[in-house]
Amino acid sequence: MRMTITLSAEAKENLEKLQKLISEEAGGGRVTQGFAIGYALKNQVELMEQKRNEEK
């Protein structure tokens, strides 16, 4: 799937930071913007589901 998104300057900076962090954690190599966004979304969903389950 291909899509176009518009990011604020702050969001773009955070995306670049996340790409660098993922790359460093994985031992180097290029991390695409799409992978980093997917990674962030997956982690956010997991955190929100965990919080919801803890509140129950």
C-alpha cells in the first residue's frame, strides 16, 4: 500500500530520530520511513491496549 502523509516539522524530526534509534538497535543499516511509522504505530497500539487492560 502506498500513501502520502503530511507531517509537522516536529513529527518529521521525531520520525528521523526514530529511524536512527531503530537502526542503532538493529545493529546498523537503513530504516525506511514506512518501517519506522509502522513500528511506532504497532508499539503505540500495544501500549494503549496494555493500559486499557490494566485499568479493567
